[in-house]
Amino acid sequence: MDNLDCLSDVQVAEKKLFLVQGEKPQLINWEKYGLRIGVQEDTLSPTDTVEVAVVTLVGGEFVFPKNTVLVSAVYAVSVSKPLLKPLRLEIEHCIDLRGRPGLTQFLKFAIAPVSTPSLPYHFLLVEGGEFKPDSWYGSIQRKEFCLVAIVGEKRLPKSSTNGDESEEEEEEQEEQSEEETEEEVEDGNSDSSCDSDKTKDPPGGSSGGQGE
């Protein structure tokens, strides 16, 4: 956890320290807080043990890329020693993709350094994430660790749970979504931002961003 002690002005839902041992594949399951971590075979040598520290954040001084909105919790992830292979981070988001696979293109992973000389934490989009229409989780391979979250581009209709809407209604919802999210991604505090009546609550708390 020492590597994550530098976090400041953040709202913490939970902290957890996991031990990974040996060269066999493993799955760290922390679904209560919307996270799974997959460990590939030969990520460590047979005699090695690594600590994986995770902090689930539901608020803080976060600035996300322009025209995006946060759709998951934010996770600070650190490992105690270098790995031979990347870990697979699987993060829960609150966008219902069932029956609408085209929406996956609007979901992206964003990262920021855990240590920053001054606030806020500025997130950048990264390539390589995978989103499946039959899952509430997105996954990405990471070997270097940081703050990581899932964001949605503002073109993502907030009516994503209403698969039977007409195209005209979707366009109206899309325009409304853009107007509503203008205030959600500002240079101040940012919380998980999906509407609780139309999308799934983010892990660790309600859609308002409060943890248990």
C-alpha cells in the first residue's frame, strides 16, 4: 500500500491488498467493488510472491478527457515488484450494452499517474481496452500501474437500457445527454455519473459516488 499513500483529496470506498504467488494463472475476484484481476501463467517465477495493492475511489479532483464522462469507479493499482507479463484488469462499468453492440465503440479506458506534483489528476485515453456487449465489465492489459477508469464519450446515449426506442428518440436522448453531461466533466470533483434509473450503479456505492 505504500506506493498508494501519495493519493490526496480523493474519496476512498475501500482498500485491499492481494498476494499473488508462483507461476500458475490466477484470478483475483473483487466484484463487490467492481474489479477482477487476471494473472497469466508465468507472470511470476515459481518462487516469487507479489503484493497487488488496490484502492477503489468514488470521487476526487479528477479531470477526464474532453467530451467524456466517467462511467465506473476509479482504481489506484500498484504492484510491489516488476512483473514478467501484464495483468488483465477487468473493471465494471454502468452502461448496459445488451443488444446494442455498437455502443462499445464509445467506451474507453483512461489512466492518470498516481503521483502528481499538483492536483487535479489529469486522465488520458489509452488504447487496447476490450468491451463485450454481453458483459458489464471492460478489460485491459496493464504492466505499469496508475489510476485507471472507464469513460464514455458524450455521444453515448444515456437511454442505453431502452433498446426498443426508435432512432428518432435515440437522437433526442443523445442531444439531451450531451447537455446533461456538460456539467459532469469539469475541472473540479468528478464522481461516477450514470443515471441510476437508466443504468447500473457503479461498484462500491450508489450512482452518486458514495461508497459503503
